[in-house]
Amino acid sequence: MKQSTISVHAGTKPSVKVEGINTPIYYSSSYEVDLGASLDLPYPRRCNTPNQIAVSAKIAKLENAKFAFVTGSGMAAISTSLISNLERGDHILIQKEIYGGTYNFIINELEKMGIEYSFFSCQDLTVINSLIKSNSKIIYCETPSNPLLRVVDLEEIVKIAHKFGLLSVIDNTFASPINQNPLDWGFDIVVHSGSKFLSGHSDILCGAIAMNSSSLQKKTLKHLSNWGPVLDAQACYLLERSLKTLALRVERQSQSALAIAEHLLKHPAVKKVNYPGLKYSEDYPIASKQMSGFGAVLSFEIDGDLEASKKFINRLEIIQSALSLGGVESLVSIPRMTSHSMLSAETREEAGIKDSLIRLSVGIEDLEDLIRDLNNALV
Ligand SMILES: *Cc1c(COP(=O)(O)O)cnc(C)c1O
């Protein structure tokens, strides 16, 4: 062999069986064809390469699902779960209190595909009865919601779905599979932005879809293969590595979030605390029925205006001001200026997003350090 051939082929042994206890990064987009074997050849867009299989199996187990797929972002998982199950002329019911990117996807993309939608509020599920149409196909929800941490009764949504023959889809990002497993309540599809708790280190963008039905599995795989929003080996590797500490991280983060919520509730400079784990929260009964921990995200209103919110954030030393959530580091944001900045003042008012509302994603730092940081900033 000449140098050019040697440089491509020598040493590379794609099928060596080394039994490391860790999945190595398997960077190959092309696989040798065994002419005698089945045609289900590994190819990343078909979600069947070693790192994709390993991490998907882990996520499926975490959600008590038979099947799972990993995607290039949370939005890829969300759009896949919807488009792969909708056709022109269909109608979908969507909770109003959802992630901003999902809201944008609904209002910007569905209409041109000929898909109708109606919004309902998690605060009144009875209105759903009047929104149902003969072409309704999906009911979609997200709980706890962003940034007010409102909780939707999973049992009720599934009841409605069964009554009207709808497919039930839920964004389980905020709870994570450690605190909530919607498939156990009868949901058909669970989606995640893996960029948050699943990966947990604020480094990669990814998503996940999990389900029990093999017909849904087939539809999802077909969609992923045709549209291509899959996850590459490196990101799969990092996600798999992160998932090994998911329970440790989320349990610690949820415990700290509860302690911080209870502390803030007693603080004279705080007007209101939104956290479903607080006994005074109107969502506590439902949250304690369906969640094993209440999550790492909370929000609170401080006494003052937008300037006061900015000053508060500037006084924090450990907790950083940044977008996103779910990582090992504690992060704060002012929803008025970030996730909900595009809304008009009226819509924000209606949604209960005040200028003085602060969202906090609690990390894994020492609880006393975090409380001291908050106290110092809450003057
Ligand atoms: C971040 C987020 C998404 C979108 O995920 P990306 O990974 O950014 O595409 C969807 N839903 C929720 C609840 C989120 O927090």
C-alpha cells in the first residue's frame, strides 16, 4: 500500500471488541457493509450508531420508556414529536405556559403546514372541552412551566387525551426524569431539552424523545431519518457521561431549591416565591402527587422595578446572570429581559411576568454559600 492508502486504512480497526466499562466515542459515519447481513446498517442519521444507541438506551430506561432517540437540540425533539404525528388539516391543543421557543415554533411553522392550533391555560383545564374539534390530534403540555413554575395535572391531561382520542405529548425538561416520569401516568411521548438537566454542564445542545409504542417509534425514526436533526457521537458521549450523575445532581439541586424557596419566602425583600414544593403554593397538592422532587428552578418577585432587579443581579457574586438552566452552576435571569422580552407589556402583565420577577436555576454549589449570596444581594 502507498502512503495515501496507508494514511486512511492502517491501524483503524472499527470492529475491535474492547470491553471498556465506558462507551468510547465511536466517530464513524460510515460502516462496512456485510453483504450477508440485514440491511439495517449503522448510519448516524438513522440513529443506530454505537454512541447513539448507548445514550438512547439510558434515556429510555430513565423515562421508563421502551424507546428513546437523541436529537440535535430540545427544539429538534419537540418539532419532531409534533410534525411526525400531524398531517395537513389536523388540529392541536397546546398549553399556553410553554417554553418560548416552542411557542415560536407553533405560531411560525404550523400554519404553513396547514395545521391548526388552540391554546389552553394550565390554570383551567375545563376549557379544553370547548376547544376540541373533530380534527384534534395532539394535546401538548409542559410542567413545571417557565418561569412561574405552574404545574399541570398529568392524570387529568391523560384522561382528556383518552376521552377524545388524542396523542399526549409532554415537555419534561424542568422536572427531569429524576423528579417526574410522565409515561407512568399514561403519556404517549416525553420530550426533553437535553441541553438543560440531562447534560447538566452548560456545554452541549441536545434533545431527547421517549415513547412506549412501537408505531410511534417507527414514525419518529422515519422523521429523524428524513429531516436529519440527530445527535453526533461527541455530543452523545458527553450526554452519556453526564447522565451518569443525573440523579446525584438533580436530587441535590432540588433539595437546595426547596431550601432556598423556603428561605426567600421569609425574606422581607421578597414579595412572592413561585415553587411547587412550597406548601403554600396552590400547585403543591398536584406537584406532590406526581413529582418525587420539585425541581431545581424557582422564581420570585423582589420589592421594586426593573432597575431594582438589575441591581439585585449585579450584586450577586456566586450566582451568575445567564440564559438557560439546569447546569451545575446556579444561574439567574430576569424573564422580562430574556425569555419573555418579545411579549408586549400587556401580554406579560396578563401572563403574570412582572419586571421584578427573577428566575433562579439552582446548581450544585454549597447551599449556605448560595443563601449568603442571595442575602447579600437582597438589601
Ligand atoms: C431550553 C428548553 C427547550 C429548548 O431546548 P433547546 O435545547 O434549546 O433546543 C425546550 N423546552 C424547555 C422547557 C426548555 O427549557
